[in-house]
Amino acid sequence: MQIAEQHYQRLASGCDQLGLSLSPPQLEKIRDYLGNLLKWNKAYNLTAIRDPGDMVVKHLLDSLAIHHHLTGDAILDVGTGPGLPGIPMSICDPDRHWTLIDSNGKKTRFLIQMKAELMLQNLDVVKGRIETLPDTTLFDAITSRAFSSLPDFVDVCLPLLKPGGSLLAMKGVVPTEEIGQLDQTQLKIDVIALNVPFLHEERHLIVVKQKHSR
């Protein structure tokens, strides 16, 4: 599905505001991803957001806003859904390797199609629950936009981190109560306010590391 020029320009402007120096081919790939998401969404209901302008802001720019807070080369995106933040981030960062996991078959079929169509060599798709990943497969960082609660995210994903790795939970308002449930003696927790271009809602990134990590 063709994306209107006004939405493409908003995407490009938002990336500039986020300090991302994306090439025209990278922007075109993100545009193609958005067009496919709109097309597939009509049949498979991959996301509740249906307006392309809202998708640019609330899906794409929201995902790309965490770029400068990522470290390491091997990234896992848990509960990725239709590939957020994993697909736009993998396009933005071709030198990092992303693993996208989701238990929904319709969504993982879409992800496999996008990997092939957009030629994303730095991306793997896994259908299943995070609990089924072997703990011998470790990551530098693990992201999530859709985990039910921060304590559950930390409990399940912390064993999958390499030493010094970080968990990055993308949230709206600061989940103060959930943060209070975490073990403050063992974990280093940073709350970062994100400024998503054109979005007039709160966004925060909760970064969790083990204190003994360096």
C-alpha cells in the first residue's frame, strides 16, 4: 500500500529530530514496512492503530526514540507483535542483529514476510513464548513495548542477558508501583523520559541492569 507523501515527510522529519542520520534507502524501507503493515492490518488485525499518520508517530517514531539508549550488538525484542521496535530499529541499525519473538502466528508470518521482502539480513524471527528460549542464547539488550508488567519482564528476561547487558522496557507514564516491586538492592534502574516527535503523550524508557555488571 502506498504511503502518502505527507506521512513520509513526517517520518523523515521525526527521524531528523531524533538525531538519526538515515539514508534515503533506509527511509524507503521503513516506508515500505509501514505500507505493508497497513495492508496486512486490514486482513489480520496486527495492531489497533489503523491511521497511517498515527502509525508514523505512535509506532515508528516511538520505536526509534530508544535508538541512542541501546548498547551491544545482539538485541532481543520480546512480544514484538508486528515488529515494533524490532523492524524499524533493524533497518536503522544494520550492524546490530535483532531477534524478534512473538507467540502469535499471524504476526510472525508477517515478520517473516517483511524479513524477506525488505531483505533484512540482520533479523531473525522466532514464533513462541520467551520462556521457551534456551538460556544458553544470551543478548546484549532486550527490548519490549508490550510486556504485561515490569516485574514479569525482568523475571523472565534477566537470565537471557549477557554480563553487563540491559533490559529496556518501553512505557507511557512512569510505572512507579511496578518499579517499587523490583529488587532495588540487586538491580540498577534508570527512568529516561523519551521525547517522541509529534507525540503529545508521555513516553518513558525503563532501563534495568544487574548492579554487579560492568
